Amino acid sequence: MEYQKALNKAQTLTEKYGERSEYALNPDAERVQGLLEEMARNKVEFGAMYCPCMTKRLTGVKQVDAKRICPCKWHKEDIEQFGVCYCGLYVKSGFDESKDKGVPPSVWSKYD
């Protein structure tokens, strides 16, 4: 899949998921755009819209890596607990960057 087509697909998928779920896209438009660009590159390079924060954790085994396709397996748990998913694409309703600091390094090993 060519990059621009993948980028358009990433934008559509994330917007639709935000509309039908209880979560919103991060209000930081620059951050969201960067994450969408990385998702598009992942689609071109790896064949799936892997979360940008999960690329270094890919095993090459599709069944194992499926949990890392955006939105990843852990996003709901992270948003409920920390107000934001690991990569910062999705946030809870009422997200406040001054209070919701993101997923702390102490729990990052759960993504391995």
C-alpha cells in the first residue's frame, strides 16, 4: 500500500474509532499527525497499522503482533488508569494534560 493511501486510512480509522468509542483523539494535533504518519509507515513497511509505540516490540509473528495493531490491546486499560494510551493517540473524555501525565515507565514491560 502506498504511503498517502495508508495515511488517509489511518486518519479515517482513528477518527471513526474516536467517534464510536468513549475516547477522543489527543487534542495535540501535531502529536496526532506524527502518530498517524508513523502508523502509515508501519502499514507500508509491516502490512498493518501497528501502534507507533509498539514497532520496536514486533516479533514478526502475526498472531502475536496482532495485539499491537492500533488501537492496541492495552489502550482501554491505559486510558482508564492514566487518562491516555501509551503512545498518546487516544485520551479520556475531559483529558487534562496538566493532570494526565501518561503511562509511567514502571508499567512499560506489560507491552513486551
